Amino acid sequence: MATEIKKTLIGTPDSGVGGLTLCNGLSLFPPFPTLPLGWQSATAGSLQIGKGFQILAVRASASAGFSMNVGLCGPSYAIQFETEGEVDGDTLILSIEDDEAMGGIFLGAGLDVEVKLSVQLYKLYWHWGIHGRWSGVLNVDLKAGVDVLKAAIDIIAALLQVEDMIAHAAVEVAVDTPLQMIGEASNVYALSEGQIDLHCQFTVPINLWTLAVLAAAATVEVPFLNVASVAIIAVHEALDVTLSAIGFGPTLGLDVPVNIQIKDVTLDDVKFDKTKITDDGKWQGTKVDPAAAVSDPPEKITFTMEHTPYLDFTIGLYAELQLVELFHVGASVSMDVLGIFNIEPTLGTYTHTLTNTIGRDYLAANINDRKMFKDAGMVDVELA
């Protein structure tokens, strides 16, 4: 008779405000530790407004919230997934679902603000009697991000009167704040035959338009070039006045691909080594010690995660256009340099373990109540 493994959440703790975070991740390069020097916070509030009339009613709701992250986290990877299955004799079969993973490093500070507004009308209609229903007439969802790190740099530059020097830098680093080198994957385990691959990339675009503006600013006494310089300066000033920008040119980057697999699974003290990934994407393992007996039901499940980071470099092209800081469109293409020659230098293969109580759909490390936190037990995150 098969022993059931109830659905269980496995992974590293999330940010506490929703989503994975590298600050609670596993080190990409043991024994070099991840640097959990980050901080995240979030708050939200809402307001319900209603006013009724004899024939027509109106109701509205508004909510606002913000989240902030600041610090240095990584190099690490964070992962979560749900698992369930059964033990049949010496064989363990587990499904891996809703898998989410991210890896890399980030540095900086960011503030995200979101405001929502909803308005509904209660409309009456006749259908063999008088009926009514709420109908939405307005839904507004506004999101904005504040680059705290860049704002601080701009303020310091203004105080030191060197903002022009920064604004006219020949090479512009076009990355989101926080400064990051992050790869992400979602729901890929079953489709990728038990492989989760992350591409942690950092790309530096070389803006040829900026170089053209710098060249045009240097007066050249050649009629044709002088006309071109005047046109370039005119376009640049027009973009500056309208808070717009353009950019195009080559890109150079660093890519650290990371491959993540499940090496083995332990139920209480009974270990199962991986034998294969089934055709439907399930993890299958065989009992290491055939004489070992699995409790029915088992209490704890432990996953040994194996990851291998690689090293590569990228080259490519990009182009982007921003109009009045409201509309932004861009495109880019890049390729791995070493991959062209089938060269994949590895940075080592490492293992960690992740543990949870079978049937638990939360991670104990996410619980805020300290007493409950202690009674539930920590999620075990160990270097194997």
C-alpha cells in the first residue's frame, strides 16, 4: 500500500511583503556567504466610500500602499515550490509545482508606490420584476517607482556642482535600481525535465547618441560636420526640454547561468536518491537503504538542492526611446560569447538542504509571532 505525501511548501523564506528575496537566499558560491544586508518594508491602507439614493447607488473604494527595499543582498539564489506524491515500496514519486526561483545580487534602494481607485454604480433593470446589480464604471491602478539611490546621487552631485559632468558621461549604465544582476524563472521544472536555469546578467549599454552629442559639442570647422553638429545639438536640447531621451548602440555584459536540480529527498531519516524525471515531469527516487522503513505518515521532508553556476560574457545591440518620462519603448538582442564555442567554465557544484513539515503550506521562517515561530520550528536551511 502506498504512503501519501501531502502537499507541502518547500523553499527559502520570502520577503514578508510578497515574493522571493535574495536577502533570505542560499549562497551561490559556498563557502563565500550571501550578504543579507538588505531591508524590506511595506504598508497599505484603504478607504471605502458609499452613498445610496432611491433609484441609483454609488460606491467607491480607494487604497494606497508602498514598499521599500534598501541594502546589499547576494550573491545567492532563492526558491520556492509545492510538492506532493507517494512512496510505493522502494520508490518515491513527487510532483514539483508552482516553482519560483531567482538568483544573483542587488545593491541600492528603491521605493514603489501603488494607488488604486474603483467606482461602481448600482443599476436597476426590469426582467419580470425589478432587479439590480453593481456595475464598474471606473478602475484606476497607478504605480510609480522612485529611484532612491539615483535621487541621492543627483542631490549630492547638485550640492557639489558636478551634475553636468555626470549628465554628460560618455558611457551610460542603463539598469534598474537597485543595481542588480538577477535571473528569474517560473513554472519551468516539469517542462524542463527537472532543470531550473537562471541567467543572472548585468549589461552595460554604450550609448552612441551620447557620444554623438559630446562630439557635436566640440565645434569642428568643417561645413558638413558643422551642420550635422547643429542638428544633433538641437535634437538633444529638444529632448532635454521635453524630459525625453533616446539611446542606441552596442552592449557588453556578464552572464552567470545557474542550473538548479533536486539531488535527493529524505523522509524523516529515510533517504531517496534521484533516479529519473518521469515523462510527466515528476521527480522519482529510489530508497538508498532497502531495509529502512518509511513511517506512515512521515513527518518531515528534506530536499537536497544541487546548483552549478557557470561564467559567460554577452555582446549585443540595443535601442530605446523615452517620451516625457511617461512612455518608454526599447528592444535589445544579445548572445553568449563563450557559448558560441561550446565553452562552459563552471564555478563549482554546491548543495544545500531545505526542510519542512509534511502537509505544511507555509514556511515557519515567515511567521511574525515569535511564540508560534518557536513552536512551529525553523525551516531548515543548511549547507550540505
